[in-house]
Amino acid sequence: MTLDRYEIKYKDKGKGITWKIRRTHKYQDIPICAIEVKINPKVLTSGIANYFDIANQQEVLMSLKLVKAEAWKISEKLYDMFPFKLSRVDYCINFDMKALGYLCSDEQMMELIKRGNIPHHFNERVEYDKISHRMKTDKISFYLMSKSVIVNCYQKDEQQRRYNQNRGIAGTPDMPSHIIRFEVQCLYNKLYNIKNEHNFQSDEETMEYILSDNVSKNILTNYFRRVIMGGQYMTKAEAIDKIKSYVFMVNKKYRKF
């Protein structure tokens, strides 16, 4: 029996780090392994298992120092392997529906968002529904996939409830609500292209650029405009009232409704 994956877990589940050793390929019948570390910078720097707040550039850079310190505790050889190469970076922004003052519910907003644009080379994720016996999209998420980028707009509070329920974790009364998160996951191919576009000579240089607040803002803005698109959002009743306020031909007005 061969071991393809080995995972190190902390007793403190709110640590913000997951270590994995996985076998990638063989060289002359010798298994070659890769060490994979997944970091949640906000959790790691704050020491609190808060999956709603988002880390800024300063906290991300601080989290890298903390990861190196953890690597030293595990093994000096692991510490010597730094810096690691980035294989995925998640950028995201939270929208507080209550604070924005929208009159519609979170579910209605997600229904509207799911009618957004699907860019070229992207496909929406579907999963088999055991009740209807057909492939369906998730009601709380607009999940688009390509070979280099994943765009996911979803109800964060509902997603966290599902996560907690599946793992038997009790929810907290003060858990934020009415949060819709727009998230862009840049996979290895995307990060590799960014490195080549800017002719970066080292992984450290690439990492410093990719993890900056400006790049985060630019990537989020770019994909938000391509998927959600800009515009004045309103309820159906408000839209009907606005259309009625203009003078149209009868047939044209009917088509707009």
C-alpha cells in the first residue's frame, strides 16, 4: 500500500494553516513529493476562527512570517525550503446587503446575480440533485470555472452554516448575516501568466506583487464588471414604475415588461 497524501492537522482548528505532503510523480521509480500549505491570513494573524473578515496586504505578509515560524517548529528542513511557490490566491470582497440598503432579500439578490454574464471560456458549476434527479446549480452561489480562474459569488453566511453543519460545528449567535461575497480564485496558470507578463525574475518578486492591495482591487474589479456587470439595481416593482414614467409605444412597453 502506497501513501499518496499525508496531512498535518493542529489541535486548534482555528489555526489558519493546513499542511499536506502529496506525491506528484516518479523519477526513476523514486516517488517525488510536494509540500502544500494552505493559509487563511486573517485567521492566522488574529488567532480567531473568523471566516467572514478579509485580510489586507499587511496581514497577508505577516501571515507568511508566521508560516515560516510554524515550519521551523515542524522541521528545520521544511523551513529551509522557503520561499514556497504560489499555486493559488483567493481575492474577495464582502457586500453587506443591509448596509447597502437594498429592499430585496439575499435570496432575491442571488437570483438576480445568477442571471449575470458567463465570460468566454467559463462554465457554471452544476451538481446532481438527488430529489429532481438532474444536474442543477447551487441556489446560494454563482460559481464559474475556467482552467485558470474560478469566480464565485455566494451567500457567505449560508455557506458557513452548511460548512459548520457538515462538520458538526455549532454556530455562533453573533455570526454575521446578509453578507454576499464576491470571490476570485486565481489558479496556478493565472499566477504563472502574471509572472510572465511582468517579467518577474524571482518567486519572491512575483509574490510581493500578486499579494498587494492594488492587484487585489484590480482583479476583483475586472471580474466583477465581466460577470456581475455595473448598473442600477432595483426591484421588479421599481423597474415597472420607472418604465411607466417614460413614454413608449404600447408594444415596446409590453416587451420591456
